[in-house]
Amino acid sequence: MIKKAFIILFACFLSTNLFADFQEGKKLFEQKCAECHKGFISFKKLKENFYERNNKLLNLEIPTENMLAWAIMDSSKKIGDPNDVDMRVVEIEEYLKNYLANPDVNNSICDQAALKYYKKKEPLKISDEEAELLAQYFMGYKADRLKNMPKASKELSSNYNEKEILKEAQAQGKHIIVYATSKTCYFCKKMEKDVLNLEDVKETMSEDYIFLKVDVDYVNLPFGLKKHFKGMTPTFFVLTSGGELLNTYPGAWIKSDFLQILKENL
């Protein structure tokens, strides 16, 4: 019993220290890096900027903070093994110290499509402590952003305000998904259980979409979608942040297909 209590106390102590290191790393980034590196910009907008608009939409000369976090943690050139957290922190520390001291484009882990637009970075020396704090910051960046992200999923009532929804979507740079359902729909309930309520699916949606659930037996579909609705539930409508219909997907979908739907509309 004593041993079990010790393990619980040690886990709480470790968790508290990791959180403290993340917060200190976040403060350090804001003090030393945020002046040059812009804050979060949705990947949908970033892709449009670099792949469709030749950087003329955002005119970025340095990667944003979420681009840095993605490059370090999730890109094809990510640093370290995601399954070995302790070693990964050390590897990220070493990468940050070495790259910042000698910023060579050939050693960059940033997206190749964006590199040609970035200005040459001046060498910068950081201490071992600063490198460790920044590593902790990037390690916890995604979880912190998801935790503090505005709620992107909501069930519309009959008195919803279309203008407010569009204002929110445009402010966050997100597309809109309208989910037509009903309480008597068996396949809706099954898809919610097997797909829509899974944490990784909700996280993926919340990055680039505002998700609106509409019970069509009681609430009218927004944005003039009634004329596109064939009466089948579930049906998913994907719209731009301006409320323009991109695609309609009637029927229930398995997880892999639904994630592909989210990806192909960005």
C-alpha cells in the first residue's frame, strides 16, 4: 500500500515538473522567439499560402510557431523517436543548439516548399538550460494547443446565428462541417460511437474545422443546405469559412475514410 502511494506521488511530482518545464519553455519562446516567429496559423491557410499563392497571402519569411512544432515533432524529418520520450528531449535539445549556432538550410527540417521564401537566419547561441526548456515546450505544444483550443464542435439549436458561426470560422481560419443527423438514425449513432467520438478524430477535426451537428427533425440546416439535402442521415456537408459548399458526403463512413474526407477538403 505504501509502495503504491509512493508511485502515485512520484507520478504526480513528475507530471508537475514536466508541466512547469513546459510553461517555462513557453515563456522563454515568447520572450526570445515570438518577436520573429508568428503565432499559430492554420495549416489549411499555410498550405494555401505556400502551395497555391507563392507566399503572397502571408508573406512569411520565418516559420510560425506551429510550423516549428510540427517540423520537430510530426514531420517526415522529425527529431527523435516518439516512443522514447526521455531520449527525444535530449535529441531535440542538441538539434536546437547545433542548428541555431550554425543555421544551414541544408540541415533544416522545415518544409521544402517554404524554405525558399525564408530569409537567412543569423547564428544564435543558447544555453543548455534554454535548449532544454525549448525542447520541453515543443514536446508539449500540440497537447497544450488542443487543451486551450476554442470548442469546435457544437449542436445547433433552432435559434442559431449564421453570421456568428461564419465570424468564428473566419477568425480561426477553419472550414465548416455540417452534420445532418436525427435521434432515430441508427447509422448516425454507430458512426458517432465508432468514429466521431474518438479523441484522435476530434483532435484532427478541431485543427481545421468547426463541426456543427444538426438534428434535421427539429432544426433547419444552415447556409441554404436544405436544397442540397436528399433526406439521408447521416449526411456531411463541407463548407468554406465563408459558408460556400465544397462537397457533400451522404452516408456513414469508417474512420480511415472519414479522415481522408477531412484531408481532401483542405
